[in-house]
Amino acid sequence: MNADFIFLTVSCFIVITLATVVVRARYRREFLVNEGFVGLLYRRGKLVAAFAPGLYARWGTHFRLQCLDRRQVLLAVAGQEVLTADNVAVKLSVVLTTQLVDAAKAVQTADNHTGHIYSATQTAIRTAVAGATLEALLGQRVALGAQLRELVAPAAAALGVQIHAAEVRDVMLPGDLRKAFSETLKARQQGQAALERARGESAALRNLANAARLLEDHPALATLRFLQTLEAAEGRQTLVMNDLAPLLATHKTRGASDPGPSATEN
């Protein structure tokens, strides 16, 4: 009797364990979402949950997990030819820094949210360039990037995407216009260099004029300058003078004013 009861108990336990394993293997699903991604869980084609990074378990069948990247992404918009306000054809290439903030909206609103943002950026480039002159485009790239971001941000927000920044990378000009700008820049640099040389020469002439006036008002300065030159030469140079009278007069004056070693010793 006891043996039959034990056998029946063990048999029931084994059957229950096998049934649990089969049910678990057939109806329990685990889903892993990596860091930096968001997981959209579908069941029978319907969105039922959005998962942050982590491990999740669900009971049932017909599940499907779609993982979308939530990290910042660079979107490069290739250059397209656009006319400026002064009718100059230029090509602008722009780089957008985008980030997915609402995965469900991005998936349910558009089939390809990146393509929609790309197209909206091209339209914004045409609008911004058409209202600015070539000189403004070349000198205000940062302001142009901010303007493009303001134009693209509403369309991106409707797709669940945030635009962090828009940067104008290149402004490409026609060949003849590039040559004209290069020649203008070269002429401007040459003119600046000539102006700097003229300023330096003018300053040198002013210094010479001031020195000439000082020598004219104080002739003894020339002699003192000559003595300084002799002291600096220290016998390494040979100097020839026609008239030593001013030098001797100055030397006598200095000698009379100098008490000398003997006076000091007494």
C-alpha cells in the first residue's frame, strides 16, 4: 500500500514537472533590451509595450520585439544647389545631431523617420539660403545653423525625434566665383601687408626726426652717444674721426667733474 502511494506521488510529481517545463518553454518569452536602445513589444501585430534597457519576461505567444537606437546620431545632408538672395548658386552640406525620444511615435507616424527629417532639412536649406546673401552665408554659418535647427525641429518633434544641433559644414561656390574670391582675398592681404610696412616706415621716420631734433638742441648728446659706442666696441672696431674737438671738450668736462682716485683716497 505504501509502495503504491509513493509510486503514485512520484509519478504525479514527474508529470507536473514535465508539464511545467513544457508550458514554460512554449508560452514564456524573455526579451533583452541593450543599453542605449528602446524595445517595442508587439503581439499579433499590435504594439503592447515599450521597454527600457533590461531583461523582461512575458507569458503567451506571437510576440515580436523591435529594438531602436536612442543614442545621438549624426545625419549628413548632402550639398544641393540653391540660389541665394543675390542670385548666386551655392551648394550647402549640413550635419544634424538627432536623437530618438519617442520610439512609438517614430514608428507609428512614418515608415522612415530619418528620410522624412532628411527631406525636411533640404526644404529648410532652400528657405534659409533664399533669404540670405552670399556674404551672409560665408560669414554667419553659426547663425545659419541655428536657423536651420529652428526650421527642422517642429517636423522632427512630430516624428518623435529631437534635433540637438544643426551645423553648416561646407558652402561650395562655382569655380569662377571661387577664383574671384581668392583674388579678392589675395589683394586684401597684400594691401594689409603694404599698410603695415608703411606704418612701420612712418614710425621709424618719426623716431629719426625726434632724434635729429634732440641732437640739434643738445649737441653734446652726439658725443655721449659716441662714447657709448666706444665702450660697447671694446677695441673690436676701428673708428676714424676728422674733428676731435667736441670729444676732447666733453672728456675734459667729465674729468673736471670727476674727483679721481687720489681725491677719494685723501
